[in-house]
Amino acid sequence: MLHHDFRNTGSSMKVLLFSILLAHLGYYMILPILPIYLKLNKALNVAEIGLILAAGSFSFQAASVVGGVLADRIGRRTIIALGAVIRGAGFAGYALFQPFWALMAMALLNGLGGGFNAPATKAAIAALASDTEKKTTAFSLRGIAANIGTSLAGLLAYFVLGGSSPLIFYVSAGLFVFLAVISWYYIPKNCGEKPCPIIPAKSYSQIVRNKAFVVFSLISVLIWALYTQLALAIPLRAAAILPDPSIVSLIWTINSIIAILLQAPVSAWLLNKIQPMYALALGIVFIGAGISSLYWSRNFYGLAASGATFIIGEMLIMPTMDSTVSRLATAQMIGVFFGLANFISGLGEGAGNYTGGLLLSFGIRSPIPWAVYAVSSVVIIVLLVALRFWRPMRMAMGDHQHSNLNEKGGVE
């Protein structure tokens, strides 16, 4: 069992995982109903709603880099707690304020809090998980906690809190304040067991000189661009083939349940036993298959099968991406690396949404978009397999056996 690996890590890891559950619970209570709430309760038009959503996304990506820097300089506990309070204030502000400019400010505030919280939390997890296997396991547990929070969010919002109402925003704000309190009292002060080091400004140049991280980041943009296609393609495909497209929301609930049940065995039986680049390549096989197979979906069950195939790939990719970043990062600047990784994921998702829209403009029933998704998957898989044998990556990942082979005449 995964939990067995963490018997001796104390309460800090449990609190971090619980805080991730709370963060996803609080956030995904709001995300599906926010556009509806802004339209019905705040009387905003579609363009204004789009600007608010874009402002929150932009703020999150920019704040991720700043949050990573601050986590390394003043401590992860402080930034996790501060980010949670800021995000809670932003959600409460959606209920409190009416003017468009004030709601824009709340979107920026919300993104700022999320950007502070995310890289600091991942850096804290990586610091508490001492070796490579525990890092992979820890980030797998993070995925389970996140999916539990996401699956509970819809149930709580719809069945308990009554859908789109100001009460949901206040409850979400309260969850983030609670998250801040428990984080402050139970997560180690400073940067783990040691005080945060003083990092000279010139040290940040190490990031661009880290060849393995830079190249991995470039390939990560492609991974995230492909990953984001499901959220774009499934609703449009559902609208074309289903009499009631709204039922497609159940696919996310099904996927969360699958992830909760299978993430632990996937990590124990597979992720801890294969090289990370191979794990990512295998994940892309399932993600590409899940998206491309939508072309043959003719009913809800076909869409659900494609979604289930996709979620297997997600279970392989998510913890492996985080674990790889933690291994490529320098210990004293791990928060910065996770902040940059968050920013890069945002670039990939933005590029994916744009290119996906262009592809799907050929027509949902056209084979062109789905063929491009399949070919793109193959290209990414080839790049990941090649990266596994690239000497800087082998050295950075501690693959000494293959590095020694290279010194004796292996592939550079």
C-alpha cells in the first residue's frame, strides 16, 4: 500500500495531502458554476465573463513563478498559508462585489493565491519525500487526494449547497481559510528541516544552464498541449452526437472515481518500476488513444470509454511529471523549478486550446483533427524515448549505468 511508505514522515505529509484535497474541493465547487453565476447573478455578458476567466488564468501562471521564488526564500509553509488566504478572499469577493472592475480584481487575486499555493505545496511534498521512489509515490498520493476533492466538489455543490448561489463562494472561502490554518500549524517551518538558504540572484542562471530541465520543459509544452484537448473535444463531440450533451459532465465524475481506485496500484506496480521517460511515453499512448478514439464514439458509452482510456494516461503522467521536476531541480531552488513548471504547463494548455480550436474547426465529424491528435502523440512518444537516452538527462536523473556506457562509446 502507498500509505505504508509514509508511516515515518509524520503528520506533515498527511496535512499536505489533506490540504490538496481541500484546495481541489474548494476550487472545483466554483469552477463549473462560475460562468453561470457571473451571467445570472452579476449580469455580465459573455465577453466580460471571458475576460474575468482569462485574468484569473494569467494571474495564476505569473504568480506561480513568483510563488516558487518566495517559497524558496521565506519558506513553503508561509507561502502555502498566504496563498490559501488570498484565494479564499478572492472567492468571497465574487459573492460580495457587483461591479465588473471589482470582479476582475477578484479574479486576479484568486489567480495570485493559487499561483502562490501550487508550487510551494509541490516543493514541500518533494522535500518531505526523501528518495526517488517516495517522490513518485508522494505525487501519486497527491493525485488521489486531488481527485477525491474534485469528485466531492460536484456532489457538495449540487446536492448540498444548491448549485449557483453566493453560499458556495463563502463555503469555498472558508475551506481555504481552514487550509491556511492547518498548513501554518502542521507544515514544517522554513524549507523543511532546515532554514531557507540565502539564494544569490546570479544562482537563478543555473536554471537556464540546466540542459535537462530546459529540454524537458520544451517537451512538456507539447505534453500539456495534447493533454488539454480532452476538455475541449469531448463537449463538442457530445454536442454533435448526443440528444442531451450536458450528461457529458458525468465523464469527469467517472474519471475521478477511476483515478481514486487505480492510482495507488498503478504507482506501486508500474511507476516505481520503470524509467520516468518510459512512463511518460506510455502515458501519452493512453492519452493519445483516448482523444483520437473520440472519432469513433457514437453514444455516451463511447465517450465514457474514451475518457476512461485518457485517465489511465493521466495517472501515469501527472505524478511522473512532478517527480521528474523534483529530480531535475536543485534542492535550494526547488520551489522556483515547480513555479516554472506550472508556468510551462499554462503555456502548453493555452497553446493546446488555440490549436485544438483550429483543428476542430475542420468539423467534429472530420477525421482530420483526430488524425492530427494521433500523429502528435507518436511524435511526443518518440521525443520522450529519445530524451531517455540523452546523456544530460541520464546524468540529471542519476542513471549512472547508462552514463558509464556512454563514456565507453554509447550514444551521446
